Amino acid sequence: MGNYVDFEQDFIMRTMMLIQQYYDEIVPKKSFYEQFNYTLLINCLFGLIVMPKERAMSAIPTTRLTAEFKAKMGIQQSNLPDSATTLRELIVKMRHSVAHCDFEVISHGEDKSFDLVNFRDTENKNVFASFVASEILPFLKFYTDVLHNNLHRVNEGARKQTN
């Protein structure tokens, strides 16, 4: 199974590696109906959204969700909160939505493919974020890269303080 040196950082990076491994190894070899690619992404949301909020909150960026920042994250068609909201606030709300299974997957076509995922506010049940399926992976890659870099800095700072 492997040992974790730094659980939070290793778990986040291994989860993204799992997704990449899936796209490299499974997608080219299986038909569309055997791939389950968005099922994997939803499962991985638990590890990439829930765990960091619970164990590494200070590493989640507080950058405002401006149009420029959304574009940098790969968001062009998805509907996320405006610049009054930070990435950390979005992740916290997504954590609540994911942990309480308060999200819905929407399919627009007859093939019942995954087209959109709506994340609902656990208190008022309103949709606060809607991701177009094709933008979830770029968002997760950007988010985990930033999180990985921030965790590295946080961990380095903690090590320096103990020495």
C-alpha cells in the first residue's frame, strides 16, 4: 500500500496521480461506457476537497474568484461564485456539499453522460457552483498544484520553527 511521509501532501498528490493513471491507462483501452471517468472524479473529490479542508486549511489559497483567476484555473463555462468569494470559501462550501452528498450530476443527452455537477449549499439548498464536466479535471489539477506548493511552504515553515 505504501507509506506516507507527509500524509496530507502525499495523499493529495497520489490522488491526482491516480486520476492521471486512470486517464493514461484505462481511457485508451476501454469503451466510453466502461470508463467511469466522472465516477472516479467524484470519488476523488472526497480526498481532494474534504481532507485538505479538515487537515490543511491554511494551505488553501484565499485568492478571490475573479474572472482572470477562474480562467487561470481552467474555468470558462462553469458557474462559480463571483470575486466576493475566495477559493478557500469555495472549497469550504464544496467540502460541505461533497461530505453531505448535497450535489447533483446532470445529464442533458440521451446517452446519460455526465454533463454538469451542481454543488448545493447545505443550509439553504441553493446551487452555489455548477461545474461543466470537462472543467472539473483542470480545476482539480490547478487547485491541487497550488495546494501542494502551499503545503510544502507550510511544512517547511513548521520545520524551521521546531529547529
